[in-house]
Amino acid sequence: MASFKEDVSEHIAAVYQTVIDEAKSWISLLKEIWPLLFLLLLGLSILLWFAKPAPPNKVLMATGVGGSYKALGEQYQAYFKSKGIHLELVETHGSQENLQRLIDRKDPIQAAFVQGGLINVDYLSGVESLGSVDFEPVWVFYRHKLYDETKHILDRDIAKLKINIGPVGSGTHTQALNIFKLNDLSANSPNLLSLPNADGVDALLSGEIDAIILVDGFESKNVQKLIKNPEIHLANFGRANAYTRLMPYFEELTVPMGGFDLGKNIPDHPIQLISTTTNLLIDDRLHPAIQALFLEAAKEINGKKSYFAKSGQFPSYLNTEAPLSSEAKYYYEKGMPALMKYLPFWLAEFIERMFVLLLPFAAFAYPIIKSIPTYRTNLAKKQINSVYKELDKFEKDTLESFDPNRLEQYIEVLNAMELKVINSKASKLVTADCYSLRNNIEFIRNALEKQMLYRGRDGLTS
């Protein structure tokens, strides 16, 4: 039992001594190569300074109050949640406010849905586009007994009715005024009302007004409510192609005969529509990984087949009013980065960021790390050379002023030099050089002791 305890004690002592020796060895090494380590830390610090930071775990997005933007935003919010990012939806009064808040560099809003045609390219500093994600048709509904479509150009003549064109500042209101302007119609007629869209729909259904203009998606509750009412008709934009030429942000869409209800054949004739697009705009400082996540969300949510869009049609860069971000440009040309296709978002982003970070650092660090052994050898040789210089000076001084009475003092100086060499780190790194130096010291020591070379102040004798 005692033997076992002694054995264990010996092993523990050996482990302890090994750890102490290794620690001393590392400390000694660090003392030698600290300038190279300083270079590595400096390079890494500079790289971290310029490297992109980790993506935020919270993003603010402007949508609207009710309507299709809010519903769409909630779908994006759920998608972001599944990827571990909180997408906070901020209620606004619509596209124009969304855009203004994006332009304001002090506003925390980082993304927003904005209707095409409302983007003033002269005031877009700091705002970029990730593309269009949906169609927003211009719907003009009216009470069917008020107009004979065979005798009127409805997109022009319907403005003479008591018609709601949406609240001032809304996308619908702005688009309605743009359409009136193209038709040389006044925007200040007393028959033009500015009720909220939902109130306008209720007023049309109750007969309080004659018509309404809505700019909204097909799935909108307001649009669906009016489509299904037999007392309400949808106006035909017979000159849709002209609108798309004069206002390039408009697209031309068609509702085929029976497109709303085949059984009842509603509508009973093809209807042409003009449509703007829902655009996903961002603050150009938004982290690239979050931009990629928005694009992937758009593909997942808006890329499915819808009433007007084919599968895979969205997202796409249909509206060119805002410049396309470089991240979106890469996405449209090459698709989603490979890592994000196969790994969770946080892991793919981390690996990509670390790769971008470590690759240049490795290129910088490799030659420094590789040079550590050479650096230590050069440092050791420098120590040897410094002793050689001392020896050379000692020899010259001694030759010039040799005094036999100081022989013991000379020998002590040489002994101190040799001891310095023996105790130096150079003795382990450049052993051959150390022995060569010691041999030279020994040669001069022997010459002094035997006075073979030094015969007084006159120097060497034959």
C-alpha cells in the first residue's frame, strides 16, 4: 500500500514538474518572440476593425396600418423568427411615410414596403432596393348602373363621379392624382373624396358614393369584398398600354373572362388593369446577411404562384426607381450563397464571416509564424555576435596596453565572457556557434596565460 502511495506521489510530482517546466518554457519563448506576437495581434486588430460585424438580432421594418402591407409584413416576421431574428413591424400611414423614414438617417427603420411610383429618385440618398415582391393593381370599382362601358372611357370619365381616392398622403391617393393628371383632370374637384380605404369601401357598398380607387394586392380584404359583390363592377383600363409607356413603373395585367367566378362568368369580358409593384427598400447600411435573409423570405413568401404572378416571378427587379443593392445584384445573378442553402442562417453567416475574416489573417500570419524559428536563431546569433564584439575589443585593447601584472584581471574578463555564453539561450539554439566562440575565448586565454602573444606594450614578437 505504501509502495502504491509512493508511486502515485511520484507520478503527481512528475506531472507537476512537467507542467512547471512547460510553463517556464512557454514563458521563455514568449519573452523571445513577443515582437512577432505583437505584429500578429496588431494585424488581427486591424482586420477586426475593418471586418463586417455580426448581423443584428433585431430589425425594424415599416409596413402600414392594416391592409396588404401589414399582412405581408407578418409573414416576413414569422419567417425571420424561424431563423432566430426578431423582425419588429412598425405601423405607418403607408408608402410615403415608409420612404421618408428610410431616407432619415437618424430613424431606426431599416426596411420598408414602398409602392412603385412614389419613389423620388432625387431624394434617395442612403436607400437601396432589394427588388419588387408583388403586384399592386389599380382597381377602379363603381356601381354598375352608373356607366355604360361601351360608351365611356372609364379610367377618364369615372373621375366625374362621386369617387373616393384614398386619404391624402397614401399611395392610392398619389396614384389617383397621377392618373388624373395624365388625363388633364383636376385634382381639386369637390366630387373627389379622401376617406380611408376601408371607409370608402363601406361607403360604396352602402351607396353613399359612386366609385372608389384602390391600389392594393388581389388578396386584400377590401378588393375581395368588392369583387364578390354583384352590384359593383370593375372598370376596364382600355388604354393600359399607354399608361405603361407614359409611366414606366406601371405594368399591364389582365383579368380574363370568368377570372373571378367561372360559374357566374364574372367578369363577362376580359378586363385590362394597370399595376404598380410592392418594392422592398432598405437602408443601405443594413447588414448584408439580413439583406440575404429578406431576399430568401421574399422567395419563400412572394415567389409562389399567385393570381397575377407566375411561380418564381418574385422577387425581381421590376421597378428601377431605387438602385439595386450589391447583395441583391449578387442574389439575382448567382442565387443564394451556398452555405445558406444547407445550414441554419446563424451558422452559415458565422462561417462566412469567419472565413472572410480568417483568410486574410492567415495570409498575413503565415509568414510571421513560419519565421519564428529563424527569428529565434537570428536572435541567438545576435547574442553570440555581441560577445564576439566584446572579445574583439578586449583583444585589441590588450594588444595595445598589455600589462603582465593585470593577467589575473584579464583572465576574469574572459571567464565572464565564457560564462555569459554558457548561460545564454544561444547555447541551446546555435550550439556550434557557441562552441566556436568558446574556443576563441579559450585560445586568447591560453595565449595570455602562456604569454605567447603578449610581450609587453610593443605588441607581438617573433
